[in-house]
Amino acid sequence: MSEDIMKIAGFRFAGIASGIKKNGKKDLGLIVADAPVNAAGVFTKNLVRAAPVELSIERLKASSKAQALLVNSGNANACTGEPGAKASVDSSAAVAAALGIEAGLVLPSSTGVIGVPLPAEKIAAKAEALVGALSEESAMDFAEAIMTTDRFPKTASARFKRQREEGAILGIAKGAGMIHPDMATTLGFILTDAAAPSSYLRAALRRAVDKTLNRVSVDGDTSTNDSFYLLASGKGMKLNDELSKRRFEEALFKVLLSLGEQMVSDGEGAEHAVTIRVFADTEKNAKRVAHTIGTSLLVKTALFGKDPNWGRIIAAAGRAGVRFDPSKAEIFIGEDRVFHRGLPTMDAETEAKAAATMKTPRYEVRVKLGTGKAEAYLITSDLGHGYVSVNADYRS
Amino acid sequence: MSEDIMKIAGFRFAGIASGIKKNGKKDLGLIVADAPVNAAGVFTKNLVRAAPVELSIERLKASSKAQALLVNSGNANACTGEPGAKASVDSSAAVAAALGIEAGLVLPSSTGVIGVPLPAEKIAAKAEALVGALSEESAMDFAEAIMTTDRFPKTASARFKRQREEGAILGIAKGAGMIHPDMATTLGFILTDAAAPSSYLRAALRRAVDKTLNRVSVDGDTSTNDSFYLLASGKGMKLNDELSKRRFEEALFKVLLSLGEQMVSDGEGAEHAVTIRVFADTEKNAKRVAHTIGTSLLVKTALFGKDPNWGRIIAAAGRAGVRFDPSKAEIFIGEDRVFHRGLPTMDAETEAKAAATMKTPRYEVRVKLGTGKAEAYLITSDLGHGYVSVNADYRS
């Protein structure tokens, strides 16, 4: 899924093992800018927020600048009270000292088990080694260090142009479980060489997240730790006109959409990433129906069973709380219409074609509720034995 | 789960095989009253309603009387258009003719595969045999004939008293998949020998359903066919004062709660029926949090894994859209407090006791959001491999 990792002028990376994960895998990641840079973040809407989330929000509010993103996996440092808050402060202070920068310029993130205070002393003990490992080429080490139940590291990049100027965006994310269309969805770190004020970065990040990660659903749960950051080194193109902003946001959208799709594909035990696209009279209604279909357990198990089960899809639409005339509804699986005018249209050939579509890893289910043209979608995953195995055994 | 089946004066039962189910199992059930009796029904709120639901609603609206409940399994006759509507009319007419009563007194229900018109001719061919099989002793045949993915038939009964008078209620239900707290939850047939007007029966049935079946959740989906009926033969106690009504409704509540618990226990592949009881400042908030916890996939897989995962529970509460102070929240599994003042309270002994509770088939998780005393609950099931197997393979 990950292409060759693009370099972004002004940023270096590291990822090492610090002993937080008991299996000895990489669990400590760091991204450092050459100088303090403009930064923005969007965070979980969950009422229960982990210590590093609270600290990062506070630091971003204070200055809108950052120089380092410090991430650990293996421990979420959530529901850990005062000792947890202290651990986030102490571990970021240790790394700041090793970097020779102010602690307020380090934004910490954590992911993993909750309820256990972060062992700050393990991070402090490795702070020098972590800083020593920094290089422009180590983005993949960072991507691996932030993984928990992920089956593969997630990166995406895109370029954008204005006349002869070119800019670049790189995104690195983690996320498999606890993914849901309610904001920042797990951890993501987006870097660009563009120059733009923090206020614009925040608005652009929020717009892109709303159109991408907020439409991705694996299991309907949001975590205590979800955070997405955007840092701009300012070494490249100035985003100082409408055209450059549009091009930048198109590229940002691509990067976030790719990361979102990778998350669904990796959705704990998932075999399919399926876009549920709904057309209705209003976007709000379309969104509501797409959400109800995309989170229906009966639909998700039918996706796992590769069963063109239009009945579960129309039944889910029918309970979404949106008025429509079922006798005018249509359902397509890929290009094949399996439901039309309140009735299944399935002959043996259509059924076989729809079933073949459902064997592919990435396809679309389209639902038209009458003649409305307003559109919304949700990218969902199938729910199979893999999901159960991962989630019944993993203590998150 | 089912006790010895109570007889209700004035009702006879039958359950036979008519060839709708391909495996030759019983698929046609009939309950007949000695004469037209007062009747009430509550039906699915799904916008997509099956033909027999439409027909039964129409017939109950016309007269509030019924004499026969005709049920088939193996075919839901939903999303079947005009041919399906005709099949419901024709099959109930055939049984009415065999009974020698008006067709309008027959209330049909169907459950099973959707999108295929009901084979009315199979029911018509067996109408005489079905009527011939009627007896006071055949309630279990009826209970078996209405099963689809159910692992066991579901019946419950209760008596109620006023001085020396006694009344009786018998309930027979089917339901495993597509169970959700949104009304009548699958098919249920409640019979009593009491005497009461249809308007009271409807109000009492709705009150009881709201407190029982609407608080039962297996997978969050509601079907196109959900229907619950209450018929009163009038051969026994008259419900003509507050005391008799209260006693009747207490018994009705017990019957419906038992049927609901049996449904959760049978929840396709479920091993545990777990009551999520939430205390908050208002009942509405308590209900919302109970619903979010009880339908969380991460919580339900943790229940399957017998993992006292307070983290997933508090995280689900945190995204329910209800304001509370996590540092004042408490979580109990059985009698053991696993979360207190924003922190886990789990020592090895508490963890072992909570894990032992989670091995039992029926237990309670209590969540207190601060000092509020308003209360709500949801009975949910675990989500394990059995659920996936049943739902990935079964075409509903």
C-alpha cells in the first residue's frame, strides 16, 4: 500500500525500540523540524481524552508552533490521572532536552493499552538514542514505531504545483481498530514544505479530515487518543493565493483519503474496503443513510460473506430515520443493479456478477433513494472472524 | 429456557411443515381463538415493511378483532411488491376458509428470506392439515414452526391474581438476528384469558415492549417484519380496575422480559446476555450511554473475550454525546468495581473476580456517571465467531 516515501524539506525522522512494547518491537517515533514551524491539530471528540492529547492541545493553543512530534506505541497513557499527565510532560521534556529545544515545542502522542501510566523513564533513557537516529531517510522507521494492531505501516504522499513551483505533502498514520467517522481517527502526522499560517493549516486540515477520515468506519468506536497533525516547514511554496491553496488542499485530500482507505483495508481483520455511496434529497439524509448502512453489523457480515444481500442494505436504509419511498429505491453493487422499484432485480447472471465484485478488495455499493442528487459516502469494512479474533484478544 | 407451556383458555395451536423451508422442518404455525377476540399489535418502525405487516396493520385498524394468527417461517415476503401482497391475502384467505371464518380475522406474519414472494399455494395446500392439527397442547409445535436461525423455541408464561380470581399470560416468540431496541423486535404472540378492550391491550403492550424488548440489542438492525401481538380471549378475569390492570401488566412485563432475555441468549452465536445498566443525571442521558456502550463492537468483542476491559466501556461512554466528568465515573462488572475516579481500580484479585463474572452466561455491567440517580439499561450480547458464522452464511 505504501509507495516509496517522499522526502519533505526541513523534516527528519526516527523510530526505535524503547522497551514499552514487551515484544521488543519499535515503539518510539520522532519527527523533528529544523526550526519551530507552523502547526495545527485536530483531536478526538471523545469526552475521555488521554494525557498526551490534553498536553498537545494546550501547547498548540499557547503558540501554534511546534518543532517535534513525539509518539509512542504500546501505551495510550489514557485514564491515568496525575501520574499519566506527569509522564507526558516528563517524557517530552527529556526528548526536548536531547534536542536542545523548549519542551513546549514537542507535541506528544500515545497509542496502545489504556489505564497504565506511560513509563516516562524508558523514554527518557532512550531520548539521546532517539535523537541520534534522526535522518531524512527514516520515515519508515517512524511509521513502524507508531503501529499497534496495524498489519502494515501507512504512508501516502502527493505533490502540488503552481506554474513552475512545486510543493510536497507526506502523511504517516496508524490505525486499525477504534476507527470511526468522528474526527481525527487514530494518529496521523502530515508534513509539507509549504509556507502558510497555522490558522490556515488548521482550517485546511479540518476540511480535509471532514471529507476523508470522518467518512471512514471500521467499528464505530472513537478512541481517547485520536490526533491528526499538520506541520509546514515553510521551505517551499508560499500558499498566498487561491490557486496555490486549492492545489495544496487537493493534494492534502488525496493524502488523507489514501491514509483512510489504508486504515479500512487494514481494519482489524478486514478483507474488503467498501464505499457505501448514497444519493438522497439532501446531503444530510444521504449521510445518515450511508452511516446506518455502513455500520450495520448485518451488512458488514454480508460483505464478509461476499453475499449480494440487498435485503439487509434496504432494511438498514429503512431504519435510518430518513423518509423515502422504498418502491423508488435502487441498489447497485459495483455496476450491477440488484434492487429496483422495491424489488430485487437479481437474475442468476446479475447475482454472479455482483458476487464477483464482492470478492475484490475495494468496491462500491451505491444506493439511490428516489431521484435526489445529493450525495454522501462512508468507507466501511467487512466484519469477519479476523475482527473478532483481534478484538477479543487485544486489551486496548 | 422454556418452561412447561401454560394453557390459555380459548386458544388452540398448530405447527406443521409445508415445504417453504427446504430442509423439511416445521414452517407453518397457527393460533386460533374460539371466537373473534380483542387484539392489539405493535410493528416494526422500519420504513420498509413486509406485505404481511401491511396487511395485519390494515386488518387491525379495521376492527381491532382477530381470531387467528397465521405465521410462516422460511420466507419473509418482504420487498416482494404486488405478488407478495397477493400471496399474503391468498394464504390467509385459504386458512380462513379452512377455519370457516372471515379472512379479515386472520393476522398473517412471515419471517425468513426476503425478496422472494411467499409461495401461497404451499400454504393453501396445507390449510386443511394445519387446521386439523389444532389443539390446546400444540403450543410447542407452533413455537418450533416460527423459528429461523433460532437455536431453541422461546416461550414464557405468568399468572396474575386479584383476590380469588386468577389470570394467565402465555408468550411465544422467535428472534435471534436483527434484534434491536427499536420496537417489536422480531415476532411475538402473547395470549391471555383476561377480558379487556383492544385499546387497553394496545396501550399495555406498548408499555411492556418499551420496558423490555426495546431494551434488547443483538446487532442494532431492525427487520422489515417485526411484529408483536396481544390477544385476549376474555374467558377469564375482567381487567376492570386499577389493581387488576397493574397485576396484569406486571405479568405481561415478566413474560416479555423473559422472551427478550431468551432472544439475547440466543442472539446468533451469543454466549452471554449482559445487562448494561447506566446511572446518570437524566433517564435520557442514561439511555443514550447504555445504548452506546451496549452496541459498541469493541465492548461486545471484549464481552466475548471475557476481558474486563473498562477502557473500552469508558471510551464508549465518552463518545455517547452526553456530558459527564470521567474523573467521577465508576464501572462495576458484577459486584466488582473496575474503574473509579477516572482510574482503573484493578488489582489482581478484582481482575480475577471480574473475569470470573464474565464467564457466566448472564451478568450485569453497571456504569455510574457521577452522582445522578436516573437509570436505564440495555441487554446486549457478546459478539464472537458464532455471530460471524451465522450471519455471513445466512441469506436474510
